[in-house]
Amino acid sequence: MARRVGIYTRISRDDEGDALGVARQQQDCERLADLRSWQAVKVYEDNDVSAFKRNVVRNEFELMLKDLRAGLIDGIVAYDLDRLARQPRDLERLIEIYDERPRLEFATVTNDVNIGSSDGRTMARVMVAFANKSSHDSSRRIKRKHLELAQQGKDSGGPAPYGWRKDDRTKTDPEAVKAIREAQREILAGVRIGTIRTRWQEQGLGNPREGTKRMAHHHVEHILTNPRLVGYRTYRGEILYGEDGQPVMGEWEPINTLEEWEAVCAAIAERKQKHPGRSLARKYLLSGIARCGLCKTKIRGQINQRWKPGSKAARFTYRCSVVNGGCGKVGRTGEPVDRLIAQLVLEEQRARASVTGVPVDQRWPKEDELEQVNEDIAQLVEAERTKQITVATLLQLLPTKERLRDELKLERARFYKEQKQAEAKGETANLTVDEFFGLPIERQQEIVLHSLSAVIIHPAGRGRRKFDPSLIEPVWH
């Protein structure tokens, strides 16, 4: 009976996505299996997958080891040993299985190394060690090249980041720019990244990875805070600075001004500090805002389990709950309360906007001071480079200047964050009630809290009654 073997094919990079490299490997391996009178029963293909990077899991390689150990295949045919392993630990895992099952077959197209024999294993270990060194050398050269490109403000290739055109990474994509800027305004207005992520997932925005069912939270956060948005060049995830102490600018069109980008970054960082590890998700407009008229405990929204689309029953209610420390004596149908509060708040904000007007952009008053500090740092670095001062002197003077620079940059980010937040939250003067309820729930709550500190829901008495607005008491700021 012919020996059943598995064919393993792998290529590290397949930029075109046509899998031609692994297809050629498969043809050569099948030809070798026929020459040995072996039956190729399965092809294990890891296309566009590195065997050198430690954090990469080769799913087909792992499946092949599992099948080999279970006896589902009687050996392996690969194009070359370095297709199978570039890390010694992967080779040792394979050798361990061949130790357990001495009659396993092994062959490669390009050489005659057989890990089924003692001499073959020794040779395989030497070859993988050299392949590993070759990968290390290539990695070092690539990293150096990427650093050189970064210092020149050039791109280092790869897929275009979201916001820029796929056919020209230096030009912005108008539709993506619109989505990014809208999401940033929502962030400043209090909307959660999770809400934006869900909407983007439904609309196919943000370039989600193929096959993912849910876009990652950190992926959306990175898109909205990427230093590339303001034109900064990054290297290994950090903003790259030139010899003059200034950020290296990239050769592409920016999407944000520095003020806009710093405001969004500061808003997200501030939210993480205020609510570490806690979800800010809300289902109902007045959750945490409404209070019981009798015991003054916060009232929560509660879904009506009997409600169905099209029915006349209330979809949810606001109810004082004994579980939350309340008296349990006050409850009210949710929708009429929400619409009343939305109408009152929008009317109040329209009246306020007609008096105060729209806030105008203001320049941060310490911009010149920050510019002077940056100039001082650059002069100190240049003085040390030209041997006017020693390194010891530089290291004595530099930390104070750097601390002052960082403090001023933080203050600038906070200034523009508050300015942009005020603008984002103030864009409600012309909203209708229906448009208000079309906004994300976090945005709705921010608009309400801009005018109200609480909503008191007074008891309506027993029996079925019509909705009485006089029993809903808004508490204005």
C-alpha cells in the first residue's frame, strides 16, 4: 500500500494575493511524491505567512504536526527545509514526532536531507540555524532601511492606511476623510468608540480585516488618533523626531490640523483616565439622569419584555427600583418622557445660541512660549553637536527644557480639546426632535447634560392615566 504523505507549502509574502508561489511548490512536491511512489493525500498551505516571526501562528503547519502525530499521514514532502522551519524550536517539534514514529517518510525537492535519520537531523539543525541567521540579517537590513525612509519622511510601503487612497498613499480618500472627521467630532461630543466601531462595521468603513466579524476597538482608536493624520512620520509606533527636535513630517496630505488631532487624542486619553476598564454604554436617554420624585434615587430604564415591534405597549419604562436602593413607588412610560425632555432641551439651547452666538476659534495664548522652548532645545542640541558645549552640560540643561516643553504641549492639547468639545457639543441649535433621536445615545445624553443636571419624575397616582408633562420636572443648570 502506498505511503500517505502530506505536502507542505509556504511563502512569506504574497503581495499580489494570487498564490502562484505556493502553487509552484505544490506541483514540484507532487512530482517528487510520484517519483517515490507515495500518495499525496493532503496539501497544507500557509500562503503569505512568515516562519521566522515568533508571534505568527502557522495554522496549516500546526494542523500538519497534529495529523502527523495522530497517524493520519505517513510523512511530509516540502519544497525546501526552510519552507518548513526557520526557527530551531519548530524543527525540534517536528524531529520529536519523527523520534516517536521512526518509519515516517520525509523528503524535500531541493536537497536530500532526511530528518528520519540521525545524520539528516544534524544536517537539518545546521541548515535551519543558518536560515535563522539569514532571516535575522535580512530583518536588520529591512529595519535600517525603514528607519532611513522614516527619517526622510517617506512611506515604507504596505497597504494604504485608512484615510488615504489605495492607489496613491500620498493622496487622501474623500469618503474616508469624511468618515474620520465625523467620528472625531462624535468623540469630542461624548460618543464612545464602541458606538463608532459598530456603525463602521455595518457600513463597511475603516478597512476591517477580511473575514473579521467585528472590528477591533483598538483598530478604530488608532485610526482616529494616528499621528499620520496630522502629517507626522512614525517609526515602530512612535513619532519620529529630527535632529532639530521637531517631528519629522511625512510626504503625504494631512487630514487634521494639529489642534484637531491633539484635541481628539486628549479626549480619548481623558476618558480612559476617568473610566478605566468601565464601559460607558447606555441604552436609555435618562439613565443616570432621571431621579425619583419621592426618594430622589436615580431611576434606570427597564425594557418591557412583552413589547414587540408594532404593538401599542410601552417599549421601556423608567422605574424607581428597590434593588438600586429606591422606594419602588414611581414609574413612567419611557418614550413620552424622552421626547418631552428632548424638546425642552433643544428649545433651551436654541434660545441660548441666539443670545451667545457661535464660539469662535481662539489661538492658544502660550504658542509663542512653546515655540521658544523648542528653539532652545534645538540650539542646545546643535551646540553639543558642534562641540560648543559638552555632553555633560547638555544633559544638565536639556531635561528642564524638555519637561517644560511636555507640560506646555499637554496644556495646549487640553486647551484645544475643550475648545473643540464646546464646538462639537454646541452644534445642536438647529436639530429637530427626530434628528436628535437619530444621534448615538451618548451624544443625546451629552446634549441633555449640557442643559440639565437631573430630571425629577413625580408619582402619578394609581390607575391608568394620560401622560402629564407637569409631573416631569427638569432641573436646569
